[in-house]
Amino acid sequence: MNDSPACPHAASPEGAPELFTWEFATDPYPAYAWLREHSPVHRTALPSGVEAWLVTRYGDARQALADARLSKNPAHHAESPHAKGKTGIPGERKADLMTHLLNIDPPDHTRLRRLVSKAFTPRRVAEFAPRVQELTDRLIDDFVEKGEADLIHDFAFPLPIYAICDLLGVPREDQDDFRDWAGMMIRHGGGPRGGVARSVKKMRGYLAELIHRKRENPGDDLISGLIRASDHGEHLTENEAAAMAFILLFAGFETTVNLIGNGTYALLRHPEQRARLEASLDAGESGLLATGIEELLRFDGPVELATWRYATEALTLGGQEIAAGDPVLVVLAAADRDPERFAEPDTLDLARSDNQHLGYGHGIHYCLGAPLARLEGQAALATLLKRLPGLRLAAEPADLRWRGGLIMRGLRTLPVEFEPGSRLGKSDSLSTL
């Protein structure tokens, strides 16, 4: 907690909703609507004890995401709770994985992003589409004849893990280890004490070994591309390459797990929108699927709060004075339901055209992996709807639980039922739509 007299704890306005409870995690949107109206830049104590400002209006959020005075470097926090494991990814400092895009500012950010972009190209993602479809169908094959599944455990979780492992160049025989480590990370405190940090350490050791092997015997994978990438004679160091591979895996897989899980859940809760999408897919059209993914990202996206920012100097945001050193968290979920920006923001409309949501951020820290996440999300939702006729929830919505955690928003489980099918009749690649 920052006890600096320059930024005293602000008393909550009268009538302020209670934040970060289990009830709040189930449906945070009414609380965010209250904050947008009454306290749009709101100082609060987080579950960790750290105090931070929550930014909830779209205009303020967009400004904050692009404001160079809000640094991504934890060193700018007055008390550096990052070193105590209260901010950031548990264990990343001890594992020497700090030098990734979520923790640095220009000019280092500019250099690293430029180097990584040389390896993580739109062309590489587009060429990966057949493999994503193959993985999607293979996972559905494993449960299609049963007539029931947990779409988080059986589908939404393993799909992006195996996909990003393939893209990075992790050998198939090692990918189950990555699945185990990722599973520990995604629990957000639901596993054994220190489990996340231990998994991060194991992953760091493996990545160091893998990078060494790729230097000796490079391939056509992303880690080999990171090693080869250069700019005016500059290359990624081994620590930078390991940190970038780590954050692509860590940030890339959980956002996609939640995109698939939250998106499927939203479609199951809105049968008229689902019927529109199914009709469009049956007609061989892809337009509604593309706009639909954007709407699902806006309506109940995978990232609830943008990652940590720290004021490098005193500034004013949304009429509120922010002191130097204060942490600032942009609430993407609140901004993307702002009625000042989106007509009928609490309504799911897969055909929404004016949809400049902030689901993957804005400005120089816009998510590098967004094209891959969109590809996986489109493949997943289209294939689930095509191959699982009669898909329906197998639990009451009130009985579903959302994972604890500050940044991400996602279901723990998503039990469904459907008409048992055959392993045959797999979907064609999305490229044919």
C-alpha cells in the first residue's frame, strides 16, 4: 500500500458497491456502471492490499492506455509491491523474466516490439490457420460421442496451449508439461501455495534450454524467428527471448481460454444471437462470425482490467488528481460497456458495426497476439456450433463460478450437453467460409 501523504487513501463515495467479492466476480457490470456514473476514476484497496486507481469510462480509459506518463515499469511504483509479488505475474522477477513487453516503456519497448514483430507476423498467423482447425477438431473428437463435456477443461483450455506451443516450436512430447504449468498459472490462487511461482521457474528453465537448442538447430517456428530477428544489428538477448516466449505463452493462452469460454457462454445465454450466427455459418458466410468475435470481446471480454500502469508524474485523469508513483488500472470491461460510447452497451449484438472496443488494449501496448486469438476464437466458436447440435448449458448460470484474479475474467468450468455425434463430419477450415 502506498501511504505517501501526496496520495492519501480516498474514502469511497456514499453508496459505492463492494468490489472483488465472489458476487462481484460473477457479474461485475452493475458495479462498473455505478462507478462510471459516480466515481469514474476510483481509488480502492485491491485484495492484495495494494491501493490503485480504477479507470472506468471509455474516454478516460482510452486516454490512459496511450498516456506516456503512465509507465509499465514497476520501478515507478513508490513502494514497488511488484518485488513482493503483489503486482505482475508471480515469480517472474525471481525467474529473470521481467524484460517483456508488459513491463517496459520506450525506447526499450519500441526496440523489443519491433524485433518481436519481425518474427510474429500476420503472415505467420494466417499460415497457422489449418493447424488451429486441426487442433480444434481433434479436441472435439475426444468428447463428441459422449453428448457432454466441460468446455473449459476439455476444449477452451487445451486448444490455445497446444496452438501456442506449436507456434513457439515446443516439441509435441513436451507440450503436456506446458499444459500442466499453464494449468497452475490459470488457477489464480486455487492451487498449492507458491505453485504459480514454481511453474514459472520450471517454464523459465525449459525455455532457456529450448532457446539454446534452437540456436544450434533453428526451425520455422516462432522461437527460432525471435532468435533470428535483428534490427540495425541488434538481436534479442537470451533473457529477452525467454521473457518474450514466456509472455506470448502466458498472456496468449489465458486470454484465448476466456474468449472461447466467455464467448460460448454468452451465445448460450442469447439464443437469438446464436441462431443468427448458426444460420450465417450454414450459408457459408464469415461476416457475422468476424463482427461477432469483436462483439463478444466487447460484451464480456477475456481481459477485465488492463495490466498495471504507474504514474511517473502527477497528472489529472477524468478530473481526478493522480500522484506520482500511484498505480492505475484501466477497467476494460467497464469502458466497453460505457453508454457514452456504445449504443445499448448491455445488449449483445453480433452484427454491431461501430465497435472500437478496448478488449485488446490501445496504443503502443495493443496486444501483439490479438490476430492469433481472433483466429482461434473464430475457429473454436464456428466448429463448436457446427459439430455439436443442440448445444446447451448443463448447469444453472447461478451455479457457475468465475476464476478469482484481478486482470483476467473467465469461467472455472462450462458444463454443456449436446446430441452425441460422430467423429466424422469435421468442419472445413475457416478459410472456406
